[in-house]
Amino acid sequence: MIEGYAQGADTHNAEKLDSAFHDLFRVVAMTPEGVRNLDKAAYLSLIRDEKIGGTSRELDIEWIVADGNTARAEVKLAGPTTVFHDDLSFVRENDTWQIVNNVTHVQAR
């Protein structure tokens, strides 16, 4: 599922991201311009409008820990000019894991 999230963002595939994200999904991003906070609808809209994403990045899953129906993972997505350090939180409902939260630090290369 982490791979699907990364591929969806890298290819502007909103459908793939929609299935990877829980309905209550939020991303909080520390960017050079300051803190950005987006809900699922806003994030998917930016993907569809090609205002974010669309760059091939190397995915490095640094660690994953799960406990019952919750989990966390730290991943790094490195592109040609930007590196995203994502702290992902997951929930499992109806035997399906989805990302509910992403706190990310965006760093220029």
C-alpha cells in the first residue's frame, strides 16, 4: 500500500491515492513556505489538477510498526530536486489498511 501511495502521487493517479487514503486522511507538510494542512479532497484535487506530484521518486521505507488495527511508517521519497520525509499513520477497517495521516518534511536537494 505504501508503494501504491508513492506511485499514485508520482503519476497523478488520483484513483490509486483515493483507495490508499482513509476518508479522514490529512497531510500536514512542513515546506519552505511554512506549514500546509490538506484534507483528502484538497490533496486529490491538487493531484488531479497536476499542481503537485508527477515526478518519479525513489521510495525508501525506513521502518514500519503495527499494533492491532493501527500502524506507523517512516518513508523517504527522493526526487531529482526534492526529498519528502513522510511519517505515515494507518488504520485498518474491514480488513483494509489505509493511510489516515501524513506528517511530512519537504526538503530541497
